Amino acid sequence: MSASNALRLAFRRLVNAGNSSQIPPSFLIPSLLASKTQTQTTSFSSTSTYSIQRRDNNPDRGVSTQRRTGPREPLSVSKTELPKPVPDPSKRSKAKVDPDHGLWEFFHSRDKTMNTPDEDAEYGRPWSVDELRSKSWEDLHSLWWMCCKERNRIQTERYERDRLSAGYGDFESLEREKTVRRTQRAIKHALTERYYSWRDALEVAKDDPEINLSGKGPLYTPFEYTEEDTTGEDTMVPEITDGAEVEQPRQNAPGS
């Protein structure tokens, strides 16, 4: 449509021209048409002129607050006073920390973030399986979680050494962790033995008529009682001889 309008304007100029000397030659007609049809559609920029539809329909997305081109309407938090930073460390309020906070358990000491190599080297031997067989379930449970807490402390100190690039204490920390892992392995061994013993006892109890595993009624109901006969036992009777009491056995009389 635009090309046809430009063509009409060019021919109209040619027809309405009063002086024939002003009529351009025929070979310049294509250049006249090109000058009328070609118009600049974009500005001197690589960015397209059409508006990009934002995904969240937020017209203020990407507005810079540093250049004071923020949102033009107040937001819901405009009336809330934001905290201001305090450059002077002496004027900063100290945060109150609970002395019994659980995060303290990730450190061996509250005064420093990691131990020295000599302190990490001070530890005992791991628990053996023979020692753990006689422990109760509660004791094994507590010992297991103490080992978990100790491994957390070791990992915390290892992270701190890597952050500071300390270059020392890795060997002592690794040996300490090996000892803790041996104790945990012994706890698993003792619990595995108990599990197999319990499973064998359960199979035996299924064939025992005195044991009720249905969950209804008493668990153990003995069928027969064995009473000991104490009627024929000898009893000790004290005998006085020369002012001293000497116990001598005495047979119970029949029928007594």
C-alpha cells in the first residue's frame, strides 16, 4: 500500500510540472520511488523498538535504585523504618547468645574455633566389642551420639583450617576421627550380635507352648510348678556344752 501511494505521488509531480525542463528523465524514476518508500524504522541502536512483554507483568522490573529510578508509587514496606548500619564497632549492640545454645556443641571450646595439634592428639583408645556387649541399649545409644558429636567437631575444625589455610593439624585430626569411627563400628557389631540373638530366641519362642506371642494376655504362662520337699531336711539344734553353744543336726521326728 505504501509503495503504490509513493508511485502515485511521483507520477502526479511529473504530470503537474509546468516546465518540461523540470521533468526528470525516465531512468531516475526508480530512484525517486526508492527515496519515498525507504524510511528509517529503527533508531541508531541495536535494541528493538517494540516493547518486550515482561513475564511477571512488572513494569518496574530491572529499575536501578542507585540511579534514583525506583518505583514511582509507595510500596507496602515504605512506612517501615529499615535498620541503619553502624560503622563504629564500639557503638554496635552486642547480640545476646544463650550460653547453653546447641551450636556450641560443634566446637571443643568456646574460646577458640579449633584445637592445637597437641590437643587433638590427646585421646584414648576406641571401645572394643567385648566391652560393649555388657552395655545396655541406653548406654550404646548415648555413646553413639557422643561419637556423632565428636565427628561434627572434627569436621568443623577441618573446615576452619581450610578457610584459614593453616597448614597444620590435619594428621592429628584424621587419627582422632579414625578412633571415633572404630568405636562406632564396634557399636554396630555389638548391636548386630544382639539382633541375631533376638531373632534366634524368637524362633524358639514360637514353638514354646508356655510363651504367648499373640499380644493378648500374659506373655509367659508356666503350666507346671515344681515344689521342693523340705520335710526331711536336717535342722540345726543348738547344744550347750561347757557354757558354749554348739549346733548339732537333729532329725525331725516322724509325724511331726
